[in-house]
Amino acid sequence: MAVKGAAAGAGVLLVTANVGSLFDDPENLQKNWLREFYQVVHAHKPHFMALHCQEFGGKNYEASMSHVDKFVKELLSSDAMKDYNRARVYLDENYKSQEHFTALGSFYFLHESLKNIYQFDFKAKKYKKVTGKEIYSDTLESTPMLEKEKFPQDYFPECKWSRKGFIRTRWCITDCAFDLVNIHLFHDASNLIAWETSPSVYSGIRHKALGYVLDRIIDQRFEKVSYFVFGDFNFRLDAKAVVETLCAKATMQTVRAADTNEVVKLIFRESDNDRKVMLQLEKKLFDYFNQDVFRDNNGTALLEFDRELSVFKDRLYELDISFPPSYPYSEDSSQGKQYMNTRCPAWCDRILMSHSAKELILKEKDAFGMRRFSMKRHCSEEGRNGSIQKYITVTAVSIRPECHILRLLIVHYASASGLCSRKASHTSLSCMFV
């Protein structure tokens, strides 16, 4: 569809954040998180902004509903967002339905300077001009402006329901139509099971689920357009390969349960050096003696084990990763640079795109060049010892305005304790500005 009148070179900011921890301590965590989010908006001043949230409402959605309402109201009415006079908010609040609840929240904000923007109606199969601010919740399945699905039950490990699925919307700006997909894939339930095979059984489950989403958004029901898929993919490093590399010269001790003979712990010790313990592995324990390996040079040495996306290299594209693993940072702000010893650190939250989207935003990069730079900022919380280190990596690409999108600025943001908070391991942001 040709849409005239919108300013060429509109800036688009894409943000994804697992916000589950924000609702555990809303007085402190939400304020800190929103402050940092507003700083990102102020710094880049996008014309169109998409915020994809996972675990929205926290672990107990019913108990957190008042906090959810306050969070949404703050986002829509804050002074920092006053120039965004149109908005669409889609919240999956149907927590009583195991078959449908995904705990996903998708927010879209339109700057007042953006004169014409259209959203696709999936039932009427036509675009509609976006005006005003609207919030949709409860049963999103009947909302025509999006597609929302929870994964089929046989996709879930052991067929046990959890809040995993996707929400898809379609937009048209400056003659450019694209899909935005909010996604949450399955986690690793056990480090011991993940370690057994390469790739792990969990990787296979995520592969199947992501393939399902990609097939759905390019099927024959609607015209094919470029798409961006961003959310919590729960991508993990190849656990078996990582352990074999980190503990190449170690000996392994197996600890079994006395009653079932089941393996409950693996201990890797150095062959010499007084048999120093290098790694302890349990279902929910990954305790490696030297965490610097995950932080040095932004964890570059471990990128060879970040393999889950390679299966989709013909369908998905991602800009270079140049930031340390963003999961699982300590929930204690006094230990802001530390990872929790629950899981092997990994790049779980990602912003991916179709190859047609890549061609759209990178078409002129050879003519104008690509710039990369990194910044490190620090902040501290009153009453706490130490500072919380935040890593921001920026990739910038300049593109001619006639390509519809003027510039690409991709920001991967990971806060050691979730945007200067005490307990927010799942509140790191990944952002892309185009």
C-alpha cells in the first residue's frame, strides 16, 4: 500500500525487555526502569517507537494488576512521552486461561511530527490510519489489529503449559510496510539436561517454536512484508561445548541421588593445582570459578558457542553482537558486575530481522559507511555499596532519506541489575533505532 505524506527518514526505535521483576518491587524497580527508558527515548527522539515486553505483570499477574495499570498509565501520560500523541497498547491479561495466556505486552508510540501512519487490520485485510491512544487487554485473540498465539501444547517441554507465545502487528510508514513480532521462547529447565547433548534438547524446542512463528508470519493469508522479531528468545550457549572448552583439562566427578541413582551434580576439578574446583553443575546451578571469561572483551570468545540462530541464517539476520551476555546478572545491586551462578551466561534477548528488512535498512551502507562505537556508563543507588555497570553498544548506519529510513542506530543495553535496580535480572533492554 502506498501511503503519502509521512516524513521521509522517520526514526524508528525498537525496544525489547523482559520486565518480570519490575512488578516484584514497583516502588523502586519500576521508577528506575522507567527513568532509564525515558533517557533512551530522549537521547534518540524516535518518530515511531515499539516496546515489546515479556513476563509483563510478573509471576503473579492477578496480584500485580494494580501495578500493571499504574505502569501503563505512567508510560502514556508521563512528561517524557508528551510528544507522542498517538499510542497503541496490547496487554495479554487473560491470566485465567492456560491455553491462551502469554504475559506479553506490546506498546507502540507515535510522535506528533509523524503525520501519516497506518496499522493493518488482519480481519478486514486493510490498513487503517492510527489516531488517538488506545489500550487493548483481556482477550486479545478477538482484536483485529494483531495476531496473538500461544504455542501449541505439544511444543511445551513435557506438555506443561507456560507463558510462551508471540504477538504480531503490522505497520506502514513512508510507504514502508513491516511486521513487528513480540516473542517469548522456552528456557532451559535443567543445566544437567542441557549439558547432555550438543545441541541441547531445549535448543531443539526453541528451534521448533521459532520456526512455527516464522512460518505463520510468511504464510499465504496475507501479503508478505519485511519483519522484525524481537523479544526474549532464551537463546543459550551450547552448554556441552562450553563446558568441554572451559574444563578441557579437568576431571569430572558425578554425584548421584542415593534413592534414585539420578545424576544431581557434576563437579569439574583441575588435574593438578590441588584439584581446584573449576565448575559445579546442577539443575539450577552453573558455578564457574572465573566469571571474567564471560565479560572480557564483551564475551567475544564465547560467541562461537552462540549457535541457535545459525539454523535460521537463511531466514533471519542480526547485526554483530558487541556486548557481554545480558543474562543472568545478579539481582543484588552491590554485585552489579557479577552473574548469578544459576545458568551459563548467554545472549537471551535479541532483535532479529528478515533479510528483506536488512536490505531495507542497510541498502546504502557501502556508500555511506558503517560506524561502531561503545560507551560505558555507571550509576549507583543511594544506600547501596558499589555501583551498577551498564553496557551500551551502538552501531550506526547512515542511509539516504529516499530509502525511507534515514539511519540505523542499534543499541543493545544490558544493566547488571536491571536498569539500576536491586532485583531485576530480567529487566535488561535491547534496543534498535532505525
